[in-house]
Amino acid sequence: MTRKNGDINFETYVGYQAFSSDMPVHRINKSNWYLKFEKNIPAFFIGVENVYRQMPPLAFFETADRTTVHDMTGWRKQLEDYFNLTIEEIKCQTDIEPPKKSPSTEQLEPISSILENEEI
């Protein structure tokens, strides 16, 4: 069964053979993180117990920057070499945008100032 056009769900593969059969993959050092092109776009996968699950790009970049569990030494260079793109180009193709302010954290105007401006 094929996927519909416009389907934005992330891929999941069971077994390394299924995961790597259509496109070569790159493992970052000896971590659980893998790189692969998925639908001609850079994709990031985590492999656990023979299941390879595509993760959101932001999850990969945040983990790679902060992890102390996995050896991610030189991960930026490995990304650029494998995808043959700069980090900025990879982020652009994967639509990573800086987090937006949520409405609940914006400063609201105090009620008292609104009431003072109203005409009675």
C-alpha cells in the first residue's frame, strides 16, 4: 500500500533491511541516530530494537546539541557530508523555524488601563 500525496506522517521501518533497502543510510558515530533522504528531503531516524522511526528535525537538532547519553561528536560535519548540504540548507529543507511565542506567554494589557480609556 502506498502513501497518499501530501501525507506528512513520519515513516517507521521494522528491520534494518527494510530501512536501508531504498537509500543508503548513515549512522552518527555509534549512536542510535541515522541519517537518510526520505522523499528527497533530509530525514533523521532513531533506531531502537530493530525499529527505525523518523523523528521531527527539531527533535534531532535539540538532542544532538544537548545529549550526554550518545556520542554525537562531529555530528554537524557528518550531516553536511552525508546530505551534501550546509546546516542552514538542511534546516531550510526540513522547515525548522524558531519557536514562536505562545499566546499564553505574551504580556497582556492590564484591565485597569482598558477601563480608564473607556467612556462612561
